[in-house]
Amino acid sequence: MFRSVYQGKRVLITGHTGFKGSFLAYYLKKLGSELCGIALKPETSPAHWELLNIDMRSEICDIRDFERVKAVFDSFRPEIVFHLAAQPIVRTSYLIPRETFEVNCMGTVNILDLCRQSDSVHSVVVVTSDKCYENVEKSAGYVESDPMGGYDPYSASKGCAELIANSYRRAFFNPDDYGKTHQILLASARAGNVIGGGDWACDRLVPDLMRSAASGVPARIRNPRATRPFQHVLEPLSGYLLLGAELFCGSKTASGAWNFGPDSNGIIDVGTAAAKLQEKWEKIDFIIDPPAGQPHEATLLHLDCTKAAEKLHWHGVLSTEEMFNFTAGWYRAFYQENRVVTGEQLDEYLLLAEKRGLSWIK
């Protein structure tokens, strides 16, 4: 997979204890990488990272602590860096706006500046969010050249992270100077609403629904008409890995910003997504209960992923039904059978990718 680029490479992941980060670490371990992670301790119990028990170096520290993170860079000497660490919740950003900006902006500066100082790093992927765009509630999907923005602190901080990445790319990792004055290629990746097993974060649709199934208490859906680009967590991860491999192999055209999202079938409203998950696991229960005075959240958002399809030949694997089957099935196995099926689902995902002839599987 990915031309075997990751076999034996030293790969550093920030945010490896989080939902997407833990999946990425598991995926990279399967690809044969030597891994090091930098992150805070998981905020939830259970936590997907702890359930996986991955054999890798794990450094528990704050990415705002430049000297601590520098010591990890200096000792591990990464060749490939995936930067995922962040304050990831929109509603939380209203409660801790300063910390959200510090982590998502200055944390990104710290990681990129350590890459700049490194003599080992060749490939850097900065993961932001579909919420980095200035959302004008348009029906067309956002393309990579659309303006950055953000109403809430989280969205604005992700727009800032994109501007920071672009500044470092132009000032220090310019593709035109690759192989002359530097050895690093940098890309940023923007994914949609990611779902899947092992997520227990607060104020997210799937964790709320799965907690309701486990407890028997109906979940409260606050914004059922909000439209989002839902995709299984393994989908954008295949895009990140493809992007990182292309950068490592010296593809200057891979340097830049990229959207990774579902096709139009995955762009559905929150109420429909909740009903779909309920079809897959009958114990899920919910009520529609928009609270009074809730903070602003965008109601219409999706991505145009034409660039990734045409230039990286990246396409998602799972249908909408398969996405919901994977998600509900993971939690059902965990709560009813005490099993963690992350490995089984990754194997099934890769088998489907191969059967469907997707080029990145080779």
C-alpha cells in the first residue's frame, strides 16, 4: 500500500491518543512504520488509544511546550510528520477560546518550526478541518482556493492553522526550492465530519448516540437539519497517507491544500444520520431537542474533492450504508461482546479497496 513508503520509516504523529490519531497510528503500524506520538492523555474513558495497546513510543506532553516537543524531535528524528493534535470541539471552543487558539495555532507553529529546524524530516501533513473555510452557507462544495474564515473560535483557529501552514510552505518549504535549499514538502488536509468506532468525545453526534444505546437514556439531537459531509474515519486517513507518501517521494504537486470528503451520498443532515445509525443498532434512541440559546454552528457545509480525485487519484471506499454499518457495528461489538474490532474493520476496508480497484492500495 502507498508504494510501501511507510515500511521502516520513522513517523511522528501529534495527537495520537485522539480518535483519528489512534486510528492513524494503528494503520501506520500495519504499514510497518516506526512510530512516535506526541499528545495529551486521552480525555475519555474508555479511550480508543488505550484499547488498541499499540507498540510505539508515546510521549505525553502539550504541543505548546516547545522545548519538550523539541527534545522528542531531536531524539526520534522523524522522517514523516502527521500533525493532528488540536482542541477539536466547536462548542468547547466557546468555553475556552484562548486555549483553542493557542493549541490550534501556536501548536501548529511549534510543530512546523521544529520541522524547519530538522535535518531528518522530508514529508509533513498538517490536518485541519472542513470548518477552516469562511462558511457562507452555499450549496456548492468548498474548494481549496476558497477563503479561510470561521465564525466560532474553533473554525477560526483552523482557518488560522491553514494560513500558518501556507506561510511555512511558501517561506521555508517552497516546492520551487525543493532539493536546492531544503528537503521538506508540506501539505494540509481538510476532512469532513468523521465518524467511526472508538470515539467517545463530548458534543459529537455518534458518541452521544452510542452512549444512549449503552445507557438506555435517549440522546438529545440539538441541530437535526444541519447538513454535514459524513465519512468513516478510515476514508480521510487513506487520503492523508497517500498525501504523505507522495510528498516523501518528492512529488512537488502534492504540496498544497487538499480536501478529503465523501461523495454527494454522504452529505446528509444530522437527523438522517441519527436515523441511519438507529437502523443499524436498534438500541440507539434519540429525541429532537434544540436547546434555547445554543451557540452558533453552521447549518450547511460540504467539500468539493475534485482536486484529490483528479490529481492524487484518491477516492473513498465505503458506501454510505457501509459507513454506518462499520460505525454501529464497532460499538455493538464493544458494548455487547466486549470486543475491539478496529483491526477487523481495517482489514475489511483494505479488502474492499482492493476489490474496487483503488490505486492507492498498490
